[in-house]
Amino acid sequence: MHETDFENSWGNQTRAESYAKLEFPNTYYLAYRDLPEIISTHITGSNAIDFGCGTGRSTRFLKKQGFNVTGIDISADMLSIARIMDEAGDYKIVENGDYSHLGNGRYDLVQSVFTFDNIPGWENRTKILTGLKDLLKPSGKIVCLDSTPEMYTNEWASFSTKDFPDNRNASTGGIVRCIMLDVEDRRPVEDIFWTVDDYYKLFKNAGLIVEAIYKPLGKYEEPFQWVSETKIAPWMIFVLSKA
């Protein structure tokens, strides 16, 4: 697959407005449930960058955790909504891989939630991760949360993949599709498939070490109608440090 074949599903105003209504429903709850404990375990300091902040949900989350956070994204449509929803927030538009103007070596945490699900290409991803790594203090960490490969071949409280059997044949860099069930816009969403092994290779290429990996599962006592979540992890959370 060529990088030009992929179009970010959230790169337009209609999708941005649809996504902005989401908070932490259903399967999305599992993405954020364990983050406070993971962050408190691995991060010292309070200066943070929220990479791929979109409409600001993940940035507002970090603010509630006590971080001094700047949300960055390449989508002007997303950022315009983020600023409306969080007038006191700090949101900046950026270009892929060019973050030095934010201040290299200044940050304790770079958070990336779902962002790499929408970034194609080994070279592109490596450049971006290298740029993010340079923002970190020596003790700083990247917390990178993305979909597991199993996300695209199972049914979930928030997603359906049954209409896309080709997902089962996906390899790293290929396009996979799903339907989001928590928003009004039911057009298929396109993501970039990436295996766990290739994430490890990617991080190594960018000069990063995997300090920990988490795969949150749903609990039966939680107030959600879990589908696959109690047995199969939809998300994987990497904690990365400088090599």
C-alpha cells in the first residue's frame, strides 16, 4: 500500500464534529480506565504534549490528571472544535515530524491516544516518533495507545468489523475498516493495521525502548454490555523511553 492510498477518516469537518461528541463510552472506556495508574507509575513531572489531540478529549483528560499540557494535531478542523470545547486549553497545529518549535528536551510525557492507527508508512511513523522522542527530557516517556490487531477481526461494544472480512488478511501497513457504533456517522472508518512485532521494530527504529505494555480487559462488574472485551483486548498501551 502506498501512503497516498490512505485518507484519514477524521480529516474533515463532518467527521470531526461527530468524533467531538464522544467521551468515554463502552469500549473507549477501556482505553482510558487504566491510564491514570499507568501514568502515575511511569511518569514524573507535569509537562506534557498530547500528540494527535484531535478535538481535545485526550488533552482534557491529561489536564484533569494535573498536567500542564499542550495538545497538537495536523487537523485544523479538529483543533477548532478543541478550542471551543476547552477555551482555556493550549492547542497548536503541527506538521508531521516537525515539533522542535515546541521545545526539545522539555517534556515529561508525550501522550498518543489512537493517533498511530491513522498514520501510514514505516518512514513516516519513524520520523514522527523520532520527533516526539526529541521533545522528552532524559527521564521522559511516551505513552502510546493504539488498537490491537484483534480489534479488526472481532465484535465490540463500540465497534463492528463483521462487514469487512478482508481485515483478516491485513498485514502491517494495510488498510482495515470498522464501523463505530457510538456515533451517528456510521460510514466505515479506515485505519492502518500494524502488528505488535512491527510496533517493536518501529520503536527500535526511532531510538525508543518499550518499558512496559498493557492490554486492558473489561470486567464483568463494569456497567457496560461487553461483547469481546472481557476476553480479548481491543487496545494496547506502550510505555516508551529513550534508548
